[in-house]
Amino acid sequence: MRAAGLRSRSALSASREENAVVWYSLLPGPGYELFGINPYTGLITTTSYLDREQQQHYTLRGEIESPINVTCTCLDCGRQPEYRPGPQTGPGPTSVQARDSSTRPLTGTATVLCSVLDDNDNPPEFMHSSFQISLPENLPPGIVHTAQASDPDNGENGTIHYSIQGDDYRGRFTINSHTGVVSTTQLLDREEKQNYTLNIQARDYGPTPLSSSTQLQLLLLDQNDNIPSFRSKSYHASVSEGLPVGAEVLRVGAVDPDEGANGDITYSLTDDSSQGTFSVDATTGVIRITRALDRESRAQYTLRAVATDGCTQGPLSSMASVTIQVEDVNDNMPVCDQNPINAWVSMRTLPNQIVTTVTARDEDQGENGTIHFLLSDEENLFDINAESGEISLRRRVRAGFSGRKLQVEVSDRGRPALTSTCLVFIHLKGEHEGLQFTSKVYNSTAKENSRAGTWIAKVEASDQTNSRQRITYTIFSGNENHVFSINRHTGEIRLQKDNSLDFEASPEIQLVVLADNGLQMAHCRVSVTLLDINDNAPLFEHSGYRTAVWEGQVLNTYIMQVFASDADSGENGQIEYSIVSGNLNEAFILDSVRGILATNVVLDREITPSYKLVLQAADRGTPPLSSTTTIRVQVVDVNDNSPAIPPMEPVLIAENLPAGYMVTQVTANDVDLSSTITYSFTDNLSTSSPFAIDRYTGVVTLTRALDHEEQTEYTLTVWASDTIHQTTGEVTVQVLDVNDNAPVFTQVSYQVELSELVSADTLVASVSATDRDSGLNGEITYRLLSSPLQGFYIQPNNGSVFTNRPLKAITHSNLIHLLVEASDGGDPIRSTVTSIDILILDTNDHAPLFHQDIYTLTVPEDTHTDTTS
């Protein structure tokens, strides 16, 4: 029928010139609004800029007697090409219709297939203008990141070349120009440089290359790779023994270039044989005096200062020697070696003859310990050598000499000078000793800290030659701070001050008591032995300790030893150590005698990272005295736990997103400290997989666009490793549908033959289209775009076309052209158009009719046969 129609048009055109005039028009369809057609010449032009990245092919489709395929190609830069015939296929129909100018015009259609050629109008694009990752320092050279850019252009216009622009930090970093993989070429040291910023450029290969860039910021995480370093290997200080407790001796200092806890330094003293005489501030490094210094007991101390960093995975430490020289202070009085001294002279003793020598000692040094002697009273009979202490006779003694008591002042040369007195008795040889004590030495005992009035001893002297002389008693020496008093008449010695006796300061006191009857003097010694009481609590060397132990150690692992001292004696000074609090789950044991702390269980840092133990040192006195100290035990982490990837909800992601798009981030947990976790996909993951994972951040990105119609779900297996242990987790990615597919009819066009006698509601044809999308995006509805005189209708759900009235009432033409649109339910809506050509078949429903009822002819005679009129 179509061929006949076109031949009829040709015949009519041959007989009537006006019927040969043809008009051209575009029939509705997707994208037809972007094109225009000259109604007289049929020249098709674009009316708007075309973008290949939005739609690559346009199809202008129709029918004529002999179908003609016309192919056009145009650049996506908006040029207006003229189209020339040629074979091509493609989706998205729009029709070109040609109609002649007869009273009953004939129509035909042609299909124009338009392919949009690519122009390099899109630069490569990174998903983020900057990207930051953190990675540990000192990693071996290798991959640290993959830069991903996308370019929707085609061919070389969309092929990407990666490079590092600007500083690559002397070749520390390289990038694969094809894959965008960024790698290090050497170890990176955070202490040398902490941050790196790489400018990564993505450039296409177009005739005029386009490019874009992103910044990769690398932050190096600190590793404890530096030992604290003292500013000096050894420290020396000289201090006066008179400095008060708490005085600063010197300051030690160390530096650690590591960061955070790895660089936080605490100071301590070790190999300390000073019995806690010095302490160091854990934070500042200031060494102070904690006990009074006595140069005469110890003139030099050698300590070891320790600087330890705060790393929880195994602190590092270093040591420096500290030498403290104690300088002398004049704190000791000269002491006579013998006091009192008895010496004898006779009338035959010559002048200048040495009678006796006073000797004394002074524990101080230098001038403070240099002694000189002086007779305290004016004396015309005896003289003393100031340097040697030799006492000599000035002149002979005369008859009647009854003896002499000399008081010798013994002084040092300190400033101020300290002085003591020595007593020297000069007797006449052969003289009867009248006045005498009943004993040369009186022994007594007393408890330390006794109260005033406590009886100590009673001394007694007598003169058998003169019993009527009254005798008086005095304490000549040994009564420091006037602790004792003596009854001048009875000789009773008592304590006159409360708590003035201290066994720890002086366990024995020697008193020299004089008896005087006016004519003679006698002396005796009172030896007071003090009895110790439990008045001193044990003292730890330090008020607090810090130490560390690795987790997972076997039982009875040595940790440290503490020391305490007790100034008391006997059982009062015997010390027992114990743990009084903080010992969770009996994790530690303490040797009660030696003070050695050890593990009692296998420690687990992930359960208890640190302990605060309170230790007690108690003596065995009655009642016992005690003191406490604190030990902070840091449990050092060992990499003994595997990372864990928590279950993740399915990730929903739309199809058609570009390469580099961030899908999700996998974060593994590791109860170990400062563990560096790296991420990877399983080894059997195809290299063509549309997913990539960043090694250090766990960020999962796309390497290409996803297609819901190709695959709706992916299950990714992710490995997380801490270099020793590894674990796996699954990430489910569900691809959401995007309305990126238009409906497609099962036929390019439909042809139907109908009798001209067809009545209303007659089925004309059923068209069918499919849509690869899902859900609303794939639900299709149909509608008629053209229906002459509204003579047809279509069922929107199934595409069945019916007549709306008798066919004769619709048209007198032998060909009806319908356009049907199939639309989906997406947003935006996508649609396509097909045509239905209805060829109307003639029915012999009319009898022949003459134009006149009567025809009258006049025929001449002799007319030949076969002649017409």
C-alpha cells in the first residue's frame, strides 16, 4: 500500500505539477526539540548546543515507500551541520515526515540517526579538592594513596595522565601516571618533617589538554623511635652541708624529639646509694635535698639520673651520672681527746718544762677544723702553746701549792669559730688526795624521750681528811643543751627537759661531774646509756615510684625493688613490706623482707592498663610504726590482639556516579595501642572491580561508574592487618537504580491493515515496550501523540490501540499515521515514540453509477467499426 501510494504520488505529480510540492516536518519524540527542519528543502539543523556526555545518539525515525536511513554526525559544541544519507543505528525515535500538496496528500517517513562526536570540553575532575591521610613514620617505601579522577569525554579526550606538580620533596614521592598510585621512595621521618602536601594534577590527552588538581596532605604519625637524650652525659654540683631540706642542688634536663607521650619525659634516680638523701622532680628534673647533709659522714654522692619517655608500647630511657660534692660547714666543735686531764708537778719541776699536752680533734675541714688553744683565765704559773696544746710551767712552784684547775678553751678557725672547754687538773706530786668520788665512773640507763624529772644517777664525793668541809657538785661537760640538772648538794642528776633524749642522735652520753670542797676539786664520769623506744617510723627512699612492665610476662617477673630505713634499733628498726591497696586481682606480690615487687598473674593491658599500688613499710615495734609510698605500674602494650571490623550496614549507592566517588569508610578496631592498621581487598578480587580501598584510611571509592542494570549488589571482603594479625569483614554495596534507560518498543514501527468498514472500539494494534530500569523507573504507560479527529484511543497500561468511532467517520484517506509514546515513571521521565501506519483496505460496497440516465448519440453512416465517440 505504501508503495502504491508513493507510485500514485509520482503519477499525480506527472499529471499535475502542483501535486509534486512536498513539505517536511519533524514528528515529536525524545530530543526532537534540539533540531529543526526546513519545510521546503528538508535540511535538518540543530537548534541548541548538544552535549555528548548527556546524550550520545539521537534517532529521527519514520516510514516512506522505500525507507531511507539518513545518518548525521555533529560535534557537541553546538555547530549546525547539514545531514547526508548513510546507514546508522541508534536509540530514541523522532520522525521526519514528508507530505505532498494534493487534496488527499500522501506521506512517508525517513529515519535520521545522529551521533554526537566528542569534543574535549570536560577537564578531568577529582571528587575532592583535597584529601588528607595519616600514616606512621618509618614505613618502608610503598603505596600510600591512589588518586582518582574521572573525565566523561571519550577516547584520548577522556584518557587521564597523573603527575605531581611542584615539590616532590627531593624525590621522596612518585606517582604512576596511568593509575594515580602515589608511593614513597624512602623512609619518612616525622622528626625531620611532619607534614607533606603534594599537588597532584590530572591531565587529559585532548588536542588542547585540560587539567585539574587536588592536594594530598600527608600527616606522619609519631613512632617512639628516639631515646631521651640528656643535655650532658654527667652533672656535677657542690653543695654546702648546711643547706636546708628541700633546697635545690641542680637541674638535669633531657630532650626527646618524639611527639605526645612518646616525647614526654619523666625523671628518676637509680643506683641511689644515698638512702634517699636526694630526690628528683619527675617533671622538671630538679634534684633536691630530702635529708640533712653531713659532710663528716659522707662527703660525696654519685647518683644516676634516668630520663624515661611516656610511650605506652615500651618506654625508652637513658641515664646520666650525677656527682654531688658536699662542702664543709663549721658545724662541729673541737672535742678534747681526754677531758678532764690530770697532770702533776713538783717543786723541782723546772720553768718552761712541759707538764701535759691537751689534744683535741675537729671533724670539719680546712680552717673549720684547724684548732688553737687558750687558757680561759689569767694564769701566772702556767702557759699553753696555742698550736700544740702543750702546757708548761712558767716558774717553779712554791711551798704551799695545793694544785690548780685550768680551763683550756679549744677553738677552731671557722667563721664564726666554735669553742669547747677542756679541764686540766694540776696536782702536786706526793700530795694526799683528800677529796674523791666514790667511783670514777657512774653508769646509768634511761629511755629516750623520757619526761623531765626522770632520775638518772647520784654521784657522791668525800674528803676523809676533812669531813666537815661542804662539797658542791656541778656538771662540767657533756650536758649539751642543758638537758640534765644536778643537785649541787646531794649530787642527784635528773632530766630537766621533756623528750630531750634521742637514742638515734646519741645513744650514749658522757657527763663530767666536778666536786669542790673549797680546797680541792675532784671529778668523775657519768655514762648514760639510752634505751631505744619505737619513736621512728620506717621511711621509704621516695614518696612515689613509677615503673613499667610488659604485658603477658610469666609469673614472678621482677619489676622493681623498694627500700625503706628505720632509725630505730632492734625490732623497732626491723622492717616488713606489704601491699595495702591497689592490688587488683592480686596481680602483684611483694617480698616482705627484701621489698622486691614481682608479678603474680599474667598481666593484660587491655583489661587493666595501669596499677596504683600503695606499699607499706612497718617496723616490729610495740606498737608498730609504718609509712607508705605509691608505685604506679604502667603495663606496656604488646601487639597481642587482632584487629576487628565491626558489622556494617549495607551501603546504598546510586548507579552512574563517577570514578573516585567515596562509597564508605571501613574502620577496624584494635584494642592494642597505637597499632597501625592497613586495609586491602581479598587477593582474588578482580582487577576490573569497580571498587578500590585506601591502604591507610579504609576509604572505599569507585574506580568506574556502577550500572544497576548490570549488577545490583556487590559483596566486598576487606582485610585489616596490624602487621602481625589480620582479620576480614564484609561490606555489602547495593546499587540503587537511576532512571537512565528510556523505554524501548519491541518494533521500530507497526503496520496494520484495516477494512474501511471497521466499527468503533475495534482493536487496531497492541504495541509493547520494555524498560531496563526497575521500580517506577521501569513502569511504562502509553499514550497517543496523534489521533485524527480523535478517532483512536489507547489503553495506557498495555498499549492496546482501539478505534473510537467507525473508520469511515475518521478519514477518507487510505493511510492513517499514529504516533504512540511510551513513558516511564522516573524523575525525570524518559520516553520513546513509535508509529503505527494503518492501511485502509477498500471494500466493494458501491455499485457502478452512470453519470447520466440517458445518453443520446448520432452516428454518421458509413462509420467504421471500433470508432469511439
